Amino acid sequence: MSDIKIVIKAFRAPDDKEACHRFVDGHMKVLKIYGITMITSANVEWFDDPDTYVILVESETGEKVYGGARVQVAGGKFLLPIEKAVQEMDASVHEEVMRKAQAGTAEFCGLWNSREVAGLGIGSMYLGRAAVAITEQLKLTTMFGLCAPATVKNSARVGFEIATFLGNNGTFYYPKEDLIATAVIINDTTNLPTADPEERDIIFDLRQNPYQHKHEQGPKGRTLDVVYDLQIPNL
């Protein structure tokens, strides 16, 4: 079976509105499959937000969108999605974000991948690596996230720890009462001391060389032909 070719690119949201629309269209299709129609990270107010950065996974031609995520920097025009999501359950989230924003913090949010590439590691591995890699360009020292149960383990591989200072030891019922979300945080995005050593090496390499063409082995043995294009224009 031939390789699947993908391009993982990073950009500031207002710099490519067309790509932002492709991101949201793909994300909403995935959410509808799971019966989720109201979710804070799925709105489009961030299209014009200079503090929102998008990581998009596309086919080589750009005709297909396979997945994506956002890194929203705190302290700008909008609250972080995690603040909106859990503020009614734990209002201290605002104070925690504000305190960490003084040294540069953000949220890794809006993570999704299409069913077409399910099991290839795009949502669970590649997007997480890319998001943590660009924190250096964005001058961040910490980064929040809000994980579904299935993504907590892989988040830990790239350096996230459970944010036990929020909610019920880091957990919340969100986005529906029968679903549990876990608040996570990377406390040191520069050095990533809690990341899996192999993942840390990959992330550091992506920081040194944000444009790379690699053949990657997916979790189920499928080979991916991956172009990383993580140098954010106009920074």
C-alpha cells in the first residue's frame, strides 16, 4: 500500500482565512458524527484573531483536509476555550490563565482528524508534536489543553500533565454531562522535562528545522509521507 502524503503547516489565523474555513468545515463534520453540536472551540470568532495560530493537515494538493488544531495565545481579545468551557464549574480558571499569561501561555485546542485517516496518528501524535514545537516561535512558557479521555495518554507523551488545580483533580463533565474532559498543562514548554524522551527529541528537531520532509511510521504500521511546514510567516 502506498504512503499517504500529508502536509502539516502552521500559520496565524487572519493570514489565511480560506484555510481557516477548511479547518472548521472538517472539524464540524467530525463533531456531528459524535452528536456534538455545541462546543466552544468550534466557533469562528478566531478567524480574525492575531493571537490564534492554526496547524492544518492537508493532502499534498490541498484538496483534502485530514485534521487540524489551534494554539490560542492568552491575553488577547478572547478568553481561551478552556476558560469558556469550565468557568461555570471552576471560576479559578481565569486567575490561573491570567497568572501564567504574564510569562506567555496559550491553549492547544480544536484538535480533530477525519475518519479517513483515523488510526494513523495525525490527531494523537503529529498535531501534538507540531503544536508544542511552535511554542518556541510564539515565546510561550506554558500551554493548557482540555482532553477527551482517549487523548490524555498521548498528550502526556508530548509533555502535558493533568492540571489537578482545576475542577475535580483536573476533570470536568464537558461538553455533555455524560462525557468527561481532563484539563492538562505543560508547565515548561521550553525544556519539556515530563515529555517522553523520544518525543522531546522529535519536537526539539522540529524547532531547529521547522521545514522537514520525513517518512513516518504510524501507530498501526502504515507509512506516512509527511511534510512539516512549521515556520510561521510574518512573526
